Amino acid sequence: MDNADEVNPIDSNLTHKEVALFLGDELKSQNNESVVTYNLVEEYAKTAKQKKPFVWILLAVCFFIVTVGTITTIALVSTSNHKIAINIDSFDDLNLRSLLSSAGRVKTSYENAVKNKKTLEQNLSDELNQAEQKRKMDLFTLESVSTVATKKSISERKNKIEAEYNVAVQKIHKEYDEKIAKAEADIKKFQSQVSSYDSDKLSRAKDAESSIDSTKQLHDMEMKSQEERYEKKISELRSQLLAQQIKAAEDQRKAVEEVRDIYQAKINLLDPKAREESNEQNKIILDTGIQNQLASSALWKSVENLSFNEESYTTIAPDSSFSEAVRNSNKELTELRTIAYRFKPIPMENSIKDYVPAMMHQSYRIATSLAESGAKIQSDLNAFETIAEQSLINGTDGIILSTSKAPEFSVYVANASKYKINQDTELPVQILNGSKHVADGTIANVNGDYIVKQILPQTKEGSPAPQYYHPVPGDRIRIVLQTK
């Protein structure tokens, strides 16, 4: 080790001044002694020669003792482990409890799925019932105003109500059908899982649980009891809600009926079912061709089709008073139609709506009947005039037509003699039976009619009533012209 293996125990260079101060002479004596060096290599060599076998024996004995102790300990532990008694039932109990817990979760899921489906079906039923109630109330309200609305508007509103109801039903089913189907699928899934569990093991697990965990059972019983109370409360609330809805619908129906009855009574006064109240009037209206329950449009269409052919009657004698009457009748029928159409826009729905059209039919029927009868009379009169004119060519001026109002008689005056008689002028006439002068009278033109008044003989006081001639139809008259 060269110089590194040599150690100088006293180095003068290491003597500090402070040490020298205290040690003094002692330090000087030490410094004067010879210095002996210490060689580590030589010292180690000396130690190697002093090794003893006892150390190695001691180490071997210690190693042997540790080894034997370790093996003995392992053997004792192994023997003790083999002597431990294993109770299989303990593991079985653990498996059964795990099985029961798993089955309980599946059963809970199954029951929740069943409840969910039931809730969805109940909500579906409730909303469908509400939609149906709304539809019924809308139809009832519509029916309540049917007497004051047109059939077309009623039909359109009814179709709208049905369409709204169908849309609402489709929307409700769209919302719940898929959810109900999913709940049904969950029920089937959980039901199959419940069915897959061994019923014997579940029964044993329940028995074990009843003997092991009574607290949990008590909790489950309380939860089930509370659940039943809540379900009962929900059911009662649903029943109360349904009863309230039914009552509200009935109250609304009663209110609508009350209002309807009040106004229906007023409507009945303004628009009574007159045809139903009088068989006689109904028969008269039926005779005009107007059937029961005929729509207003058809009624007024029948009025539009009414006509009065004036020309077919006035061509017989255009300048006669009859033709003038026919022309006046046609004008009055037109004015009557104008008045009748005033009632067309009035919403009369009961049988009184038939009366104005029926009166129009009757008016046209009467005018036509009178015109036809007058035309026949005018035709007969024309024939009579022809005969009368021929029979009055023998110097007579007229012929007596009627004696019903004697001593005044309606007479026919020959066309050639009419110029002799002025309006409001009386002329003397002779009444002739054949060619014999039988009575006297006067003739006058009264509004186009020629009237003869017979001059009766004067009765003297105290004398018997004189005999006089009673003219008969066909007697002639002769106008006596006064000469100046």
C-alpha cells in the first residue's frame, strides 16, 4: 500500500500552537522519542495466521438449527390446516342468499314493469275517456243549437268534431302504444328470468332468510304495506277524479239543456212546428205539393218555378175587362213573390218555413184557376155576343141577362147601340116580350155594366095593388130616344 499503509501517530505538523501552550515540556519529550510506523499489510498477515475452526463450526450449527426450525414450523402449519373442519352448508347458505338476492332483484324489476304497464294503460284509458267525453259534449252542444243553424253548417261542424276526435285518439295511441309494448317486452323478459330460477332453492332461501334476517322481512312487509296504502290512495284519487269529471260533464249538460230549453221555448213561439199541430193545415200544405221535412232550398226552388201565363188568357178578348183583370193579377203575383222572398233568409227550421211557399203555391193556383174559369166565361160570352148581335138586328138595342136583382136587371147592349148611352146618363127604355111592349124602365152605364131599372106602376091609396109584368132573361129592350 506504499506510503498509504504507514501511519505516523505523531506528526509535528499537526501540533497546534494552542496544544503546545498547554502541554509544554510533555510534548517536547514525546517529540524526542523515536517514531514507530504501523504497517496494515503486515498486521493483516499476522491475523490470518490466528484463524480458528470453532467459528466455522458455530456458523454451521446455527444454519442447521434455523433450517430444522423452518421445516418443523411448515410441517406443523400444514398439519393444522388439514385438521380444520370445512362446513359445506355455510357455503350453501351463502349461495342461497346470493340466489335469493338476485331473484329478488329480478322479481322487483318484473313487478315494476307490471306496474309501469298498468300505469301506462290507465293513463291511456284516462286520456281516451277524456277525448270521448269532449267529443260527446261537443256533439251534445252542437245538437242543442241544431234548431237555429242550417243543416249544412251542422254537418260541417259534426265532421270537424269527429276529425278532431280521431286526431286526438291517434296522438294518444302514438304516445302510449310504443311505451306499453316496451313495458310488455320487459315483463316477458323478467318473467322468463324469474321462471329460470329453481323454485326449491328459492323456497329454501326464503326459509333461511326468514330465520336469519327477520329485520329485513319486517322492513319488506312495511314497504309492501306502505305501497298498498299508496296504491289504494291513488286508486281512490282516480275514482274521485273520474267522478268529478262525470259530475262536471253532467253539470255542463244540465246547464246547456237549461239554456237550450229557455231559448227553445222562445224559438218555438217564433218558429213553431205548426204542421205537426194541425192535421188540417198539414193536409192543405201537402195538397200544394210541399212534402214534410223538405229542405229550405228545395222549398224556395219550387217557388221560383211558379209561373202565370198571362198571354194565354188575354188573347181571347184583349180589350175586355177580363183581360185587364188577368194583367192586374199577374202584376200582383209578382209583388207577392217579392214580399215572400223577404222570409227566405230568415232561419226558420220548423214546419212554419213551409207556410210562405205554400201560400205562394196557393196564390198561383187560385190566379190560374180564376183565369181559366174567366177565359172559359169570356169564350162563352164571345159566343153569346155573336148570337145576341144576330138576334138584335130587328130594331131592339139589348137583351136582359139576369133578373136576380129585380127590379134591376143586367142587360147586354148591342155594339151598335152602346154609343147612345153615356156614363152616368139614364135613358128611357121599353121592355119587350117578343115584339110586345110589356113594361117601361131606364138604362144606365154603371162602370162599364149596363143596368135597366124597371118602372113599377104607382099604387093608389085604398086601391088594390096593380098588376105589373115580371121580366125574364131573354126579354128585349128598346132605347127610346127623346126628340126635341
